[in-house]
Amino acid sequence: MRKSSGFLISEDQIRQRITELASQIEKDFMGEVPILVGILKGSFVFLADLMRKLNMDVQVDFLGVSSYGKSTKTSGIVKILKDLGTSIEGRDVILVEDICDSGLTLKYIVDLLRSRKPRTIKVCVLLDKKERKVVNINLDYVGFEVPDRFLVGYGLDYGERYRNLPYIRELFPEELSEAESDEK
Ligand code: IMP
Ligand code: MG
């Protein structure tokens, strides 16, 4: 196995930051029972850790959307693969996502869910590639601002692999598929 030399967020750093995010959410939603909506598949690891740090009543649901496939570039096209199982009308929704890159995916989902008349919608992302935004999207809770590199681990995949890494790291050039490295 190759030693990591590029960008890395360790298990300890993730754990510590999630504890901070959770206490912020507890304060902001005191006395409410928000619905955490995880965007599949990337967010499930983050969501599972975040919700266990929340010392309050919450509900959980999931929204399945299409991803890039085996590519590191966004298509901007969002397809709903699995809809919510519960009504969010009049409810406080916290969208939970692994990473915001261009912002297109989250913008699409926020607009979609807003049409269902929740009381409030907040967005919680573990990672934000801030410099890559092409749309205006308000991120209420951000774990880490990250550089414009392709990251894997802790739920984040490349061609469905690496989601199970307990930390987040940069994809190594030799892990890129031949098709994509040829493009460069
Ligand atoms: P956006 O629509 O460009 O903001 O892309 C967001 C989605 O792209 C995320 O939900 C991820 O599934 C995926 N994505 C963006 N950047 C990365 C990355 O660095 N590693 C893995 N997946 C990523
Ligand atoms: Mg995703």
C-alpha cells in the first residue's frame, strides 16, 4: 500500500469536527425535531456519525441521487433514484451531504424539497470545495473547506470504491482510470 503524501483529513480530525457541528445543530434546533435527510450514497457514513453525536430527538430519511459514475467530473445532471419515505411539509429539514463541489447537486435538491413546503431547510456538508462553486448555494454547516482535488474515503467514492476508508484522502494519480488519465 502506498503511503499517503497528498491532502488528508484524519479520523481524529473528522471526529472532532463532527462533535462541533453536532453541538451547533443542537443549539439551533433546541426544542424541535428536525428530519435529517441524507443524500445517498456518499453521505451515509457522515450522517451515521453525526446523528449519534446529536443529543436531541431527530428523524432520518434518505434521498438517492445519481452521481458522476466512474469519473471525477460533474455532469450537472441530477437524477432522483430514491425519493423520501416521509412528508416534509411544515417540518425542519437538515440536508446532509458528503461534499459540495460545483453546488449543482445541492441546489437542485434544495429547490426540489422547497417545493414540498418544509418549515425550514438547512444544509450540512462535511466538505466544501469552495472555489469550485458555479451556483449560489447557502451552506449552513460546513465541516471542512477543502482544495480542488478529488477526494475519497469516509463515504466518498471513485467508481464506487474507497467509501470504506475511515479517513479522507486525495485520489492518487495511479488510481485514476486509464480513460481519465489519458484525457489529461
Ligand atoms: P456538485 O454537484 O458538483 O456539487 O457535486 C456534488 C457531488 O459530486 C457529491 O455529492 C459527490 O457525490 C460528488 N463529488 C464531488 N467532489 C467529489 C470528490 O472530490 N470525491 C468524491 N465525490 C465527489
Ligand atoms: Mg454525493
